Amino acid sequence: MTRKEIEQRVDALMEQMTLEEKIGQINQASPATVCTLPGVEADIDSWVTEMMEGKISEQKFQERLAMCEENLRLDELEAGEIGCFVNLYDDAKLAQVIAASKKSRLQIPLLVGVDVIRGYRTIFPTPLAMAAAWDPKLHRKLVKTAKKEAIVSGVNWVLGPMLDVARDGRWGRIVESPGEDPYLASVIAKEMVEEYHADNGDGPMICTAKHFAAYGAASGGQDYNTVSISMQQLYETYLPPFRAAVDAGVDCVMSAFHDLNGIPCVCDKELLTDLLRDEMGFQGFVVSDAEAVKQCVSHGISGDEAEAAKMSLLAGNDVDMTSYDYRNYLKKLVEDGQLEEEVIHTAARRVLEKKLEYGLFDKEYVYDPEKIRKIVLSEEHRAIAREVARQTIVLLKNEDVLPVREKKRILVIGELADDKEALTGPWAFTGDSGKTVTIVEGLQKNAPEGTEISYVKGFGVHDSREGFAEALEKAENADFIVAVAGETAFMSGEAASRADLHLSGAQEEFLLKLAGIDVPKAVLLVNGRPLAIGCLKENVGIGAILETWHLGTESGNAVADVLFGAYNPSAKLTVTFANEAGQEPMYYNHPNTGKPGGSFRFTSKYQDVPIEPLYPFGYGLSYTTFQYSELEVLTPEIRLDSELNCRVKVKNTGDCFGEEIVQLYIHDKVAGCVRPVKELKRFMKIALQPGEQKECEFSLSAAELGYYDRSCNYVVEPGTFDLYIGPDSREGLHMEFELK
């Protein structure tokens, strides 16, 4: 359907719509929880709080839940009062709400939005882990698989990708982010949006870039907290992934919870209209985050929810997610002369245009449980998830103990090794953790013939020490030890900020005791954020450390592939690991200072921790080794209207096949504004046989060497630049070049 045809159909439709029906299109609802006992109000948030505070037992909490049921708001759907739905994960119930919307007077189809962050039923690694593969093709595989499963289940709108650049490991939602670098995040954004829009037989899908904007810069790494940054920082660090998504044609942008420089994003006209629409050219619709409209009252920016609804809509926030403030107040605001109906008309029109663009009026969703069962969590999809997951595992340390070969008795220790929910990880609402392969299961299934895999819990994520003695005794008689430590599923994610980045409970205590046993061992980390694990890195008794993140459905099989050497790890960190939480936010592309950190006292550093990070951005080892040589710039003269072309040779100097992620950084030595010490500009993943050498060539335009000045004007200045190409942001070859 052409743009003109879409506009004509929307015109015809809106002529028939009442004001209430237009408001319905910009009202996003979720199921209501109601108590089956008369006179008892369902208040799950309060019940959870009471349980967490020890005021009621988990059994009592479950008893209360048993008295509740979901109200799918079928009457409201049939009345045309709901245009978008969210937070419904049951296929049969999704079919009910879709059918109810079709009974409305104008039979306008429903937008069914779901947080498909890491796959739909087949769960892939967390976004932070996915980014560590440095391979956009893997993001396309994730999207293609997730899209296929979601569409067959009735979902037509994905509330992702999440594009918040995040530089503070204390922030729980760093697990959902692509990491700390705006360039890498931009590449990921482009690939994911394009794949959501690709028609691979299942049709394209509406997708959402979130959270706009600078949510990853929350003060102190504390979720929902205020963000105070310069506009220059906004433009250089936090906007690039969103620009890439907009340029790729993203359909929807989600406004963020927090206030940005004093104005909540959901009611910030300069952000949502002047910047996003007028400057960046966004053509789709804006949806709030959950209940963000009503939270304007809590922010103190509006006196009541009616004012919050008016402010948000006028700012350019088209759809209200689950505040119900648009539904409750917009009609009266129009009737009282406080709001022009045309504003509602414009927002509703944006939603309807997307419904027509994606053919929702012409598609009849048919609920087919048998078809769903054949597609979701299929063997094909699980194989893809396994292939992807093993490419996100980062080898942080290896003293010639991995891969594991010719070990007859392998002992696995740690509750996380057999915790399906933890290995599935956060933001996997649509998955089934019961289908996740644990590390214990994966090692048992994939161990070489004759190898015995045994398991003892030994230690947990929290404070229990009761299993220490048994585990340490069994460790003495093992040939190899795999200790699994880290975080449970909900220790990272939304509302999961942490002030302490060490391993929680008695985990460090146990691992240090284990380190004293003279048996080869590897520690596997299951976590959603960079942790302060200096005690493991420096301890000679810990032979290897693998960062295995939360890998999703195929966790155990992917870990086994790497541990037993079926796959040589190639992933590299996309977030800096600080020595201590007190160094956060710590990131590689920090600005120059007048007194860079050094041994002299009066330099920029903390006195009680090393200046260098524990592990730098871009870091990751392999079972083989790589040598970089002969870095050269190929362009004889680089001018403002030309390109920088350069190359480097990379050789596999080890004795096994391996993949290397070659990274290119630049630094503007003298500029009109203080510049970062390094900036990632290109990367390339190459595969090399033992002894093989490849020339890696890179090209970037001179325009990409510019920056935003204090007035947010993009400028490119001639001068001298540093060029670095190497295996991470700290190591590699260096030379200078001139931009004339």
C-alpha cells in the first residue's frame, strides 16, 4: 500500500470515529488483576513489598495470588476504548483480546505489544551479552527467530530494541543495553530495525526504539533517577543509536521514565517534537513507558493526572501506556476547552497509519495452537540460540586450563549451575525457564565419552555456608572443578540497581577457599552487569574465568561447547569492568583531563584502586593467540571531503582455529572541545586457521572524524589524529595521520 493510499484510508476512517474512539487508539491497556473475594482489593505491588520486607510469608503471598484472576478488559475492547495492549503473554488470552477488538464498531485491529527483548519463547542471551559477540548477523538471527515465534502467537508490535548506552555497572538495566559505546550500539540498532522490517515469509513487524533519551545515564546508576547531562553529551553519546534506528525507519519510539535536565521525558516537547521529529526526522508514533504519564505528578511537574495527560500529549507523546490518563481525562479536557481535539486526532492518526502500513486491517489472526507448538521453541530455533549463545561467552582469564580435555572426573559447584531461572535471566517474560538447559545438564549431555560429571551445590548467591565443607571435600578428589557464581535472574534488570558490585553473599569467601585446592579449576560467571572480581583475576589458584552472562534457553549447551573446546571463545566485552563500584561510571572513551591519572599524586584517580580498569572495553581472550603488524594509512592525503583508508595484518600465532574482533579507534589530538581519549569507529570479525594471516582494511569518511560542539553543531576540524587498531581499547598498534 502506498503512502497516499494509507493517508486516504486513514482520512476515511477518522471521519467515522467519535472522540472516544480516537482516544481509544492512543490508550494502551494491560490486563487488570482482580480479587475473587468480595470486598478484597488486589494490590500485588503492596503484597510483593510486604513479602520482601518479611511482613508476610511467600506462602501467604501465593495464597493471595490464588484469589486473583486476570480481567482481559474484553468489554472495553469491544467498545473501541483500547487501541493497544501490553503485558499479556498467554497465547490463548492474546487470541481473546484480538477477537474482542474485532467486535468494536469500526473493527479497528489491535496493536499487541510485548517486550520481545531476547527472543519470544526461545530465549537468547541478554542484550549486553549479545553485544559482546560484536557480530550484527547474530542480532539478525535473534530478531528473525523472535519475530517468527511472536507473529504466530498473535503479537504484532515489539517493544524493542533497547538502545540505551550504559556506562555504570550499578544500573540494573545495563543488562538490557548494548553497552557503553555509541558507535557499536548504532550498528546494532540499524541491523535489528532492518531485520524487524524484513519480510522473510512471516511479514515485517512494528518495532520500538527505547528509552528516549539518555536513560542509561541515570544518576548514581539508580533506576528511574534523574539525568543531568550537557546537550553535547546527549548528542554525542546517547542519541546516535536512536538516530541509527530512525534512519532505518523505526516505527515507534518509547519515551523514558526519568527527567532529563529537569523535564520528564514523557512531557518534554523539546525532546519528543523539536528534536525527535523535527530534527531527527522521526515519522512514527511515540509511546510512554509504563505509567510514565501519571508519574509526572510524582515528578512534581504537573498538579494532577489530567494536567499530566495534557502535557504529555502536547509534548508529542502519542500513546499512554497503562496510566489510563488519556482515557480518563482527554475527553473532558476537550469539552472544557483546555485541549484542541486536533491534538488527539494527530496522535490517533499516527497509530492508525502504522496499523494500515503493516496490513493489520487486512490480516485475520487465527489462533492455531498446533501451529504455535510446531514453531515456538522448535529444535531449529534452539539450535540457533545455542549457536548465538556460545559466541557471546567472554574468556577473561586462562592459565592453560581451558579447554577441558582428558579429565575423567569433573565436579560442578554452585547453585547457579543448576538454576534454570537464573540461567534464563531477566527480561524473558515470554519464555519458559523450565525449558532452559542448565550448566549441569549441558556438561553431562556434551561431556567426552568416559568423563564423569558430578554436581554439588556447595554455595549459593546469598549467605548460606552450610554446603562449604562437603563441596571442598569433594573438590579434593576431582580432576577438574567448574565453579559457577554470579547473580540470580532478578539481581539485574529493571529496579535492580546495586551499590556493591562484588559477588554477593559468601560467594567470594567460598571461591577463595576453593582456590587453595591444588586441582585445575574454572570460574563461570552468570550475571547481567560488570562485576568487581579482582580477587578472582589476581588469584593464582583460579586458572580460568569465563563470563557466561545469562545465556537463555540453551545456556548449558553453549557453555559446554566452549568449556570442552567445540567452540573457541571469540566474544569481547562491550562494557568496562571496574575494580570497585566506587569507580563507576567507568568507561573507555572518557574525556581527556588536565591531569590524567598517573603515579604522581596530583592526578585524576582514586588513591585506593588501580587507575586501569579490571578489564577494558573490547577485552576478550581466545584459546589461540593473535599478532598484529604493519599498520598503515593507505590514503596519501586525507581531506575533509575524502576518506581515511587503512589496513593492518593479523596472524593466528597459536595452534587452533580462532576468530578475532579487530577494533579501530581514533583520537582527535587538538580540538575545539575536549575529546575522548579514544573513540571506536570500526570493527571487523575475522576467522583464521593456525598460522594464517589476513589483511584487514578499514575505510571511514573524514566526516566521521567530527564532533558536536557546545552549541550542538557538528563540526569537522583539520588536524592531527591518533589511529589505533588492536584487540581491545587498551592494546594494539598506533600511528598518527593528518586531516587537511
